[in-house]
Amino acid sequence: MYRIAIVRKNQPVDRRASAGEAELSIIVRDLLRTEGRTITDGDEAILARMASDACRMADADGFAALELGDVSLTVRPKVGTSDR
């Protein structure tokens, strides 16, 4: 499980949870779409890799961050899975 914080300029932080890489990939894809970006089939593999890398980094370092244009996203292991 991962804790996610989505930050948009001049808006409150949107806090979410993700069970794993696949769910995080969906969140990232949906964020990009809400920002007006078109996601192609070729983008899906890149987004899956980004989510996988973010989860691994969060597990190893206690924190990962992604910048998606005007939106930033942080990923941390859920309390109970890590104390970081």
C-alpha cells in the first residue's frame, strides 16, 4: 500500500492510496488526462514503468516524486509497511 499526495497549484493537496504499481499507473494516467493530455497505447508502457519505479523508490527510500506538467505527485509507503 502506498500513500499518494497530488499537488496542483493553488489547490488543496489531493490525498489518495494505492494498493500497488497497477493502481498507481491508473492514477497517473487519469491525472494526465485531466490535464488535457492524450494517452496513447505506447504511453501505457511508459506510465507502467514510471509507476513501478516510483513504488520501488518509495519502498527503498521512503519517498518518490513524479512531476507531470503542472501536477506533482509524491508516493510514500503506507504507515505500517514502513516508518519512513
